[in-house]
Amino acid sequence: MDSWHLGISTDRRSIVKDDGSPFFWLGDTAWDLFVRLDREDAETYLRNRSEKGFTVIQAVAVMGYHIPFNTANVYGQRPFTDSDPEQVDLRGRDNYWTHVDHVVDAAARHGLYVGLLPTWGSFVCERDPSFTRETLTTYVSWIANRYKDRPNIIWVNGGDADLKFHDWADVPIWNAAGAAIRGSDPNHLITYHPRGGSSSSAQFHNQAWLDLNTYQSGHGSRYQRGDQMAACDWALSPIKPTLDSESCYEQHPINWTFENGNIDDHDVRRAAYGALMAGACGHTYGHVNLWVFNRPEEDVPELTSVEMPHHVHWKQAMDRPGAWQLQYAKKLFLSRPFLTRRPAQSVLLDTSHGQRALQGDGFLFAYSPLGHALEVDLAELPWSDHAFWWFDPRTGSAYGISVEVEDGRASISPPGTPYRGNDWVLVIDDAGLASGAPGVVKADF
């Protein structure tokens, strides 16, 4: 990669590369990457993600949630001496931090950015916090300085932190952390990973250190309406890009209850396409057994205590259908002028089944999450010569169709009958621009 530097587009809606071309954030939540994998396994994981078209690996330098503070990595190395967050442990030629260095550099070799969280939020504001405001600021300044010259870093402040929404008592702590990261590293993008059901925009939108918003639609139902969260962020001023940094995990029990069933690949696609149609600049995938890098043969109390089904080995979880399929979303959205995109719900005459539309220069995408008809007002489009395509989000294939237009309107039904799993994207191009089919070669499964 000639240049790793990322910035924000002139209209403030997208992430862009140095040459001004769009950067599509296709993330994977690998929260335990630095703790649970050795270097050989990290290489295996990163190669797999690169081959599937992922661009950002979201990982936590000092992970929490299900493991104690200062937990050792697979080599027995710990981030801090005597669990003191002011004593970063750099003893020895090889230590916890040289392992983090190695994995970050391996990601770069595979063309991947690391969305690096300095710590998980539970170590700051919840249960038995290990960081104070002062020690957190000192630590994040140190880690930002250590990695400021690594080209493939995106900083992620927070980490699923509970901000005590009624009084927002912990907001100043994270503001101080964000400012400290920016003070040590003025060149990499910074965002914030919030608690489920919320967006970074709720508390930090106007902060100078926050370059882009992320929200967490979460795992409470098959469809958490992350599209509505993206739409809310899109409407804010000042304008900042937004994306879902933790959507419904594949095979996650719905609302953490096994009897409710599990999230499947259709739910993963629906969350992604809904958010992207609402203006998100990317999307993050996750699998319930992958973020912990689960090995079912191990007896790991801190993992079995989590209310999730730890029955799939992480190497199998890497290749679940949803992980394959989201690369097609990335290819579709980058097949058209991505930087000109904007939500276009006014083009749709019926949105009762969750249909969403996105318009840009010379194209319209309309998503039918359950296979219901798309009622389109073509008079809303600034061109009159239309080319129509169906795009299959399961396979990445596309084919042209003929559409009967009456009085500038068309009712276009996807293949098959409506049912959960039969989602389709209608592509309408300005035929005068000869865009060509948005299809991609189907992966060899």
C-alpha cells in the first residue's frame, strides 16, 4: 500500500485515502486478539480476514469484560507490573508489548488497519475499576506515543463503556482520554466505541478529538434498527462519518437467551445493508465465538462464565456465511461513486417492510430485506434512461432485468416470494453513463 494515511472527505461523510478515494471500513471484532492468540495463530487469522476483504481489525490492547485486569497473554506476559496501570511492563527483549507490536505489524503486511482500543471500558468505569482518570490519561498517552508511527492504526477510545446515562458522570474521563490520544498522536483517526444501543455522538459528537462516530446496534434482537441510528448520526451538525462498530454477532443467542434462537447470516446482512443504505461509511462484522478466539477443548473459566455458546472453534467461526458475504456489500458500494452517496427514502413509495434506498451520482441502490416489492418513484431521480439490476447479497452476483414503468413509477418484485433470508438489492443506473453490472465473481465456497 503506497500510503496508509486516512482522512475525512471534504463533505465530512466518509473516510478517504490520501489520493481522495473512499476507504470502506469493513471491520471485524477481534477483541481478544492480543491476549488469546500466539503469533502463528494471529497470522492465520489476519490472512483469513484479508482474503475476505476486511479492512479493519478491532482489537483491545488491555482486554476486559470477561477476564481480570492485567491478564497474561498466551506467552505468560502481562501488560503492567504488579497490576499497576502506571507501570507498563517493558522488561525483557520479548514482552507483552513487543507481542502487540508484532501483531500490529502482521496486520499491516496483510493490508489491514487495526482499530486499536487502549483498554476495555469495564476497567475504567465499572465494577472494580483499575484506571482512574489520571492513570488512564497517562496510559493512553503512552500507548498513543508508542504506536503513533505505525501506519495502520485507527484509535478507538472507550470500549463498551457504561457512561451512566442518567448523569453521564464518566464522560469527562473519556473526554480526557480522547484528548490525550490526540495530543500524543495528531495523525491517526480517532473514534469511540459505545455501549450497546447508543452512539458516540450522544456524548462526544462536538469533541475535537472525535473524527467519526460509531454506534453499537448490539445483539438484543434479530434486527436492532442500526439503520435508524445511522440516520440519526447522518442528520447531526457538525457533519461526521458514522458506522456500526458492533452489530449483531453471527450465531449469538438473541438477547443472550438460547431459547430465542441465534443470529444468522441474514440478520448480519440486514444489519449491514440497512446501515449502509442510511449513509454509514462502513460496517463491522462479528461472530460470538471469534472475538474470544474460542477453543472448545479448553477449560477456561473466564470464558465459560460468559452467557454465550462457546461451542465453535474460532478457526471454524472465521468462515461462517456472514463473514464471506459482507465482502460483497463492500464491493457493491465501492462499484459506484461512493463519496456522492446520500439516503434517498423519498424515492421509495412503500417502506413498511424495512426497505431503504441510497442515491449517488448516476445510481440508486434500494434494499428489500425480506424480498417484498420495491415501489420506486423514478421521477425523483435526475436521469430518465434507466438500467435495472438485481444484486444478490448472498453470492455477490447480479443480472440485468426489464422493468415496466408507468407514469414514472415502477413496482419491482425481487425473485422468489417474501421470507426471512430472501433479501435483495435493486440497482438502478443512469443508462447514459454505462456503469456496467455491479456483479462480482462468486467466491469458491
